[in-house]
Amino acid sequence: MADVHRFPDPLPEPEPAHPTLKLAPTPLTLVFTDMVGSSAAKRAASLGADAHERDRAYLEGIQSKHLRLIRDAIADHNGKEIMTIGDSFFLTFADPVDAIRCAAAIQQRLRTHPIDTPSGPMQVRIGIHNGTPEYFENSWHGTDVDTAARAESAGSPQQIVVTDVARKLIGDPIGIKFRPLGTFTLKGVGEVKLWDADYDQHGLRTPSLRSNELKKRSRLIGVSIASLLVLAVLGFTGFQLWQNHKAQQLVTKSVTPSAKDSIILADFENKTGDPVFDTTLTQAFAIQMQQSPVLNLVSQQHIRQSMQYLGKQSTEALTPAIVREVAQREGIKAYLTGNIAKFGNEYVISVTAQNTNTGDDIASVQAQAPDKEHVIDAIGTVATSMRARLGESLSSIQKLDTPMGQATTPSLEAFRAYALGDVEHEKGLDIPQAEGHYRQAVELDPNFAMAWARLGVVYGNSGQRGRSLDCYGKAYALSKNVSERERLYIQAHYFLNAIGNVQKAIDTLELAVRTYPLDISNWINLGSAQSNIGLINEAIENTKRSLTLDPTDGVAFLNLASMQVSIDRFSDAAQTLAEADRQHADSGTGSLTAVYQLAFLTGDRAAMTKAAAKVEGRVDQYQMSQGIAATQEFAGQYREASQSWNLAATQAATQKATDAQASSLLLRLSGRGYAGMCENSARDIKAALALDKTKPTLISATISAAICNQPAIALPLIESLVKQYPEDTQINQIVAPQARAALALAANQPQEALTDLEGAKAFDLVSPGAYLQGLAYLDLKDSANAIDAFQRATKYKGAALQTLQDYGQAQLGLARAYAMAGSKPEAKKAYEALFVTWKDADADLPQLLAAKKEYAAL
């Protein structure tokens, strides 16, 4: 376990005449106890549904028992409680034997009468030293106090660590055996010889720190470890140059850094007892560190995945001992530990970077906050200092360092809600878990730009695209003073979704990957933007880069699999989803819907049933219902598809997701429209628009109205969308021209339709342009161009299933084009391919009945 600050460095020595300062008249035995893993125990979901329930359950069911146990032992052994900080005690004893007996009684009592916590039976570590501290402001201070605290920090769970001074005074009481641990360089104290007190015949317990003797022995092992020690002595200057070189390689040569080039962060240890700091400080510090373009901070999601390979639960607290073990397993050369403690009204935040192999300190920084409201600012100060100590250049820090309160929020409570939202978001638990936290964050601070942006992401991921656009707009409007990293993140989402300028979004994200090449989200979002306009190969490569940075990210796996499906690389997609499952990288209902649709395309009925069952009861189940409807429609089962679209709408309505509800109703209409079933289309479009009028719904209404030949509805919608969103790539280059083309075809104007569709080829993967061109050429009796168009429309089943609703109809068009050209063998093959697609189609489907007659005539 890391050598962390339990108390800040002593205050400057007061003038001797100070009336409240006095030296201990005789040596005192100083004892520190600390509960291990308390931060994780306090926030465990099993304690309650919300923070208040968890706090109450922890205090009543765990902390009260802990306090009673310690205080009973103090009373039984003539001790005195000087101070309690969170789950730590500072005790004094006049007799050193009383001190060791008290410590042993505490540990024995925890063995015979364990206190259950969500993390397992409670464990405590204890440190003992003897000295003559100074009494000041109702407490003891000085180097002897620090030595006792450092001795406790050096211990491991269930261990009692005793300094050599105390060991000599204690003697050899019956039932306790002392074993030497070696000499340790304790921070702020110097070299101290420590002993393990074996109170239960357990044998020697290994401390969390390495002794100087072990370190010296390790230095003789080889040049590689010696080089790391030199790296630490040089203050990480070489690390800075190396990181800058790697970052440049990443941009110019597409080389991504390996895990060993990264830094891993442990959960902050909260010594204040105030739950507002649980999770909050770890997330805040990570955000500030991520402003660096050359320091790759491993995501906590990745750490938790790695813990499972070490036989640990992913829900355990990320203690220094665990993150060091993860770092050693993955070859990460450095890790960070931090803590917060309260002294009077002030708070002290300490962070230390340590060498993974040796445990030596590489750098250590500390900052103070005068009150709770300024803790966030102090976190920013610590992070900036640590970036410099780890070798980032001053010019880089000056360019890319925005104060924490300015970049995020000055409200500690708002940031805590945001941090909890990020934890749920990283698990793939967007609705309602992450949504609830982010919503609380913006209620506490309506100007919290990144919280609005995250809300946009979770709504978008859950199919509520209309709500997401409103959030992106608010985030962008509030992004003036955020950090450069957050500004690029917000701008990219705003350009891509709110105003719809895909090229501007891609340009922003390309700048983001140049500036922050180690930020996984930039590569994921760049791939997503490229896939929006059909640049699938580029999108796949950039998404793969994100997985090189973090091979456990659920969103990256889902996006990659979806892209592979869109170009019919089904085996690759299956491998991607299998790897996501192996990494436990679940991104929620979206992942299961992708699994369902891939299983449909590959004919795996069992996998389809299994995926659908896993979504039962989820609040965003409507996404799976939409995915099922798309597969049924693809198979020509329009009656079942209609029921599934309606079910999705009902499920969305239950969750008050009116944009998803309207989307389901309009997708049902457009799908049936391709099959010529447009009954009550005007009524259904108006009903959907009464539910929601956000941009995605207006686009879907425009498409449905055009396909169903409702010009009185479609033309005003086209005009309004073009006017309101003049930069939107989808509206101006896909939706508007293709909607006009569909209306032209319905009006028997095929040449005008082709004029509208001149730019369609660039968007074959994401639009029905090729299908509409094929229909126009059939009307013009141009069989050769019709064949070309319908071949493009039927090139990829995956793309048609994911984004279009015209695959079977396009297959029928191709067969008719071949027949028109007099190519009977090719026509027969095309009809037979259609019959395979529609083998389970509605028996009375008009297009299927017509196709069978045409096939028979050949």
C-alpha cells in the first residue's frame, strides 16, 4: 500500500512563549488506527438506493460498531482518544505495554466478532511509536506524531506496525512476538526501523511498503530497474521527452502507446468522513490530468476490467495496493495515489506518483483548501503541479490548463453528481442511472457545460435523439470558459448533432486527436462522425485506434461491430462482440441489440432469443423492440414489424421518451411505405409531430411523407428544415433532395428525380438514394443504369438492416431490371435471392405475390 500522508507536514514551529504550546512531560506512546477500504464500503449500492440511505446505513450499521469497538478497547487499556478523522483514530497511552495490548485487542476483537461491510469483514491497520510530541490547539503535534502516522500507513490490513523506539520500550509481553521488517524511509521523517507485532501467531505480515534493504537488493537485479531509478532521480524529464515523442508518433505514424507508457490512478482516500468527497476527488483529479496531451491516464473502467484477471471483484475500491498490482500485471511503469484530510476548517489534498516496480516516490505534491467550497480549486492546483513534476513542459501546461472550477463547476455537490454520472456512464448504465446523476448536476449548477454534454450523450445512446440535441445546444452555449479538451468534446458533438455539419465535426475531431492523441473519446467520436456519411473504412480504423488505447471500452466495441456489420463483415463483427463480452465491456441495451441483429443476419435464432431476453424489463427496452422490428421488416414480416414498432412506441411513452416514441411510429410508417402500404399516413405523421418536433422527428416525418406521397406535408417540412439547418449535411445533401426525388417519382417525373439524386452515390451506405435511382431508371426503361443502381442498393445487407428499410424492395427492383434487360439467368438468380430474404414473409405481401408471378413467367 502506498506511503500516503495521514496528516499534513507540521505547522512552522511556534515561538516558545506561545501560551498554548507545551512539551509532553514524559514520553507518550502514540497510536494511529485506520479502517481499510472505508471509501468503497460507504458508497456500496447494497447499502441503499441513494446517498442519504447509504450514509445512514453506513453510520448506523458499520461506523457505530467500529467506533464502539475502538473506544471500548481504549477504555480497557487506559488510553486516551485525541482525535477521530473519518475512519481513523489518534490515541495516546502513558504505558507502551497498554498501547500494544490495546492494538492487539482491537485486531483480535475484529477476528472473533467481525463487522460486516459491503467489501467484506472490516480490517484495520495500526501504527505505534513513542516520543515527546508538543501539545498545541488541543492536540499533539511534531515529528513523533508524524512517525506514528507513517508507521500505520506502512502497514497492511490486520497488521500492527511498531517503530524500533516503541519496540524497545514495550519489551516482550506474553502472547505477542515481534519480527523485524527492516528499515524504511518514511516521508517527512527519515529512516526508521519497523517491527511487525504478531498478536495471533499468524506469522510475519508483509507491509505495504518495501524496506530499504529490499530496495537495495532489487537494484542489483539488472540494468532495466536501475534505469527506472535514474528516471525517478531525474524528476521524470526523460519521461516527458519520451511521451512527447510517442504522442508525435501517434499523430504522424498512427502509432498508439502501449499500457506501459501510461499512468494509473488509485481512488482517493477520503479521511474526512464526508461522503461528498467519495468518487468526486478521483474524477476531478482525472479530469484535470486529462488536460495533458502527453500523459495517458488509464481509465478506471479499464482498471476494473483488469482486476477480474487478478481474482478481484470489479466493485472493490481501487486501493493503492490493487492499482499497483494491476500496473505490474500490465507493465504500467507509474501509479498515482491521493488522499484528502481535514484539519479544523481546512482541507489538505496530497498526491504521490510512485514507481510500480520499486514503490519509490517519483513525485509528490500537496495543496490546501480553506474550506469545502475551495477543494475543487485545490484539486486543480495539485493536478497542474503533478503534470509538471511528471515532466510535461511549462508551455504545454500554460496552453492546456484551465482552472477546475472554471472548466467544470464551482459547486462541489454538482461535481459530485457529475462524477457519479461518469461512473455509471462508463459501466454502460446510461438510463436512468447516469441520466439521473447528470440531471442532478445541471439542476445544482445550470451552467455546468460538460454535464449538459454528457446528458446529450446518454440520451443519444438511448435513442432519445431529440432530447440529446437540446442538451448539446446548452452545452455549446456554456462552453466559453471550459478547458480546451472539453471545448473540443462539446464542439464536436454540437457540430455533428445539433447543427449537423459533419465535415466541421470531423475537422474538430481531427484537431482533437492531434491535440490529445491519448484521449480515447476523440478517436471514437471521429469514427462515429465518419460513419455518419458512409466513410466506413476510415471510421473502422479510427475506432480500432481507440481500442488500442483502451481495449475494454464498451462503446468502442459496439461502434466497431456496427460498422463491420454495415459492410457485411459478419465474422469480424462476431469476433468484436465476443471480445467485448470477454472484456466484460457491456455498453447496455445498444450492445444487445447489435448482438440480436448480427444473429439475425447469420441465422442464429438461439442467440437472438438470448439477447432479447436479457433486455426484458430495462427502461430503454424500446431500443431492442426497434431492432426487432427492423429485422422483421427486413424479412418481409410487415404485420409483426408493425406490432413491434407500436410496442417500441408504447415502451418509450412509458419512459416519457416522446422523441423515441415518435421515431418508432414514423419508422413503422416509412417501412410500410416502401412496401406500398401507406394507409392513414397523413394522420400518423400528424400524430407523431404532436408528440415531438425536434430535428430527428422532423426528418423522419419528412421521409415518411415523401415515401407515402404526401406533398402537402413533405414540402413545407423540407423548406422548414433547410431554412432552420442550413449547415446540416444530412438534411441538405440527403434528406431534402431524396424526399423531393420520392415525390417526383410518385408524380411520374423520373428525370426530375434523377436530377435531385445526382449526389446520391456518396451516401449509398446511409440512405435510400441508390434504390430511388433504380426506380427512376426503371421508369425510364434504362435497364443498364437500373441494374447498377439496384446492385449498389443491395450490396450490403448489414447497412440496409441498420439504417434503411428498402432491402427486399431493392432486390425485387434488381430482378425486374435484369428481366427488362433480357438477362433471364441473372433475373432468376435475383428473384431467388429475394425469395431467400422473404422466406418467412407475410404470405399476402403484395410485392411477394407479384414477384412469384414474374418469376414463373421467366
